[in-house]
Amino acid sequence: MPMEYLFLIILLVFMIGMMFFQTRKAKQQQEERKNFWSNLAPGTEIVTIGGLIGKVVEVDEQYEEIVLDSEGSLLRFTFRAISREYVRPAYVSDDDVDENGNPIDHSADQQDETQEAQPQQIEATVEETFTETDTDNQAPMPKQ
């Protein structure tokens, strides 16, 4: 009987601990959001929860509203509709990286092209050898 109570007590303490840490994390996230909203200034690029990207034109902290300029259209949103600050992702063309994603040095390619433009003379020799199975009527086999 005491083992059952011990298990229940441990389970209860574990659940209370989880609830405590979840509420603490939620409060931290809420504080970060409030700091973000209060630090919004005109010219900042942001993304709304609907995916709209625009620049902040006006911030009204009294009514918790913000005016965005999205390609010439002025739109009014509440602070809660703002998801995050927009950071334009870096674009890299597939021609600029190899199959592992490492950057390719194009200056080396240009040097190779200038060297290829100049014809080079290639000398090669082929040695003929006969094997034991060769007879007089068979052609010699090239050495590999």
C-alpha cells in the first residue's frame, strides 16, 4: 500500500513541476512579444500572422495598432497580428554551389577556359605486344 502512495506522490510532484516550468516559459514569451511590440519603429520590415510582408509606417501604442506599407497599400493591423520581424533570406543560385552546398570559385573556371582556348599538342605512343596465344594471322593487341 505505501508504494502506491509513493508513486502517486512522485507523479503529482512531476506534474506540478511541469506546469510551473510551462507557465514560466509562457510568461517569458509574452514579455518578449510585448518588448518587440513596444520597440517597433517606422521603417522596420515585419511579417503578419497571415504572411503579409510590409514596412511599419505608423505605430499607435494607445490603441495597440500599427500601419503597414505593403507595396504601396497602407494597411492597419493590431499588435497581435504581427508575427515577427522580416529578415530577407539569402539567395544562392544552384550554379554558385557544388553538390555539397559549398561555394564554387568562378575565377578558377575563367582561368581554365582561357587555357582551353589555346590548343595543346598531345603526344601518345602505343606499344604493340604479342601474347602466347597470338598466331601469325591475328592482329597484335595493344598494351593496356
